[in-house]
Amino acid sequence: MSDLLERLRGRGWRMTSQRRVVAEVLDGDHVHLTADEVHALAVQRLPEISRATVYNALGELVSLGEVVEVCTVGRAKRYDPNAHRPHHHLVCCGCGLIRDVHPTEDPLGGLPVEGRFGFVVSAAEVTYRGLCPACA
């Protein structure tokens, strides 16, 4: 059983066949699929699954905090199941490929207290942009 499926079962998420397929499609490292990509892959496993069902399941997973929406400029939202392990993203400006990178230090360490303008900062999202090996 996958990590995402285990987490969902632990939370008591009602596991219909449609929800299970969406969770299975999302499971894995470096998975950053659009809703349309999730739907296309889900249809291969469960031909009768509708686009609306996929969108609803993704919305529920985001609301539960089990999946994170990743937004990049000029591209469709992507869904990242790696919601419980701190990480940043590498984004290819050519093809849009997204890879997870795991920080070795606190990203807030580089933000001086006087540069926080009184904010109580609870999290940081870092996105590195460049070209992947295929696009470089």
C-alpha cells in the first residue's frame, strides 16, 4: 500500500474506487501532475471515472492537507502528494518539469528579523527555476 493511501486510511477517508484510483495515480516521488493528467491516468485504471470526480477528489485531498497545489507562472496547477515532508521545487522554464528538492537547512535562516516587517513567519516556499537536462 502506498504512503498516500496509508495516510488517507489513517484519517478515515472513505475510500471509494474513484478516490482510490486518484490517490494511486498521485502516489510516488516527484509526482506533480495536472488535474487533466490525473484524469487521463485514472481513466486508464477506471474507464468510467469522470473529470468532475477527479477534480472533487483533488479538492478534498488539498483540503485535508494530504496533497499540495503547486502553482507556477503561466502553467496549470499541479498536485504534489509529498505534503508531509518539507521540500522545495526545481521548475524547468522550458518544459515545466517539476522535481522535489529537500532542504538541508532552514530557509527562514536567510531572512533577517528586520526583513520580516513584523510578520510571524510559519513557513517558506522556495522555487528554483532553470532548465532541465533535456531542455538545456
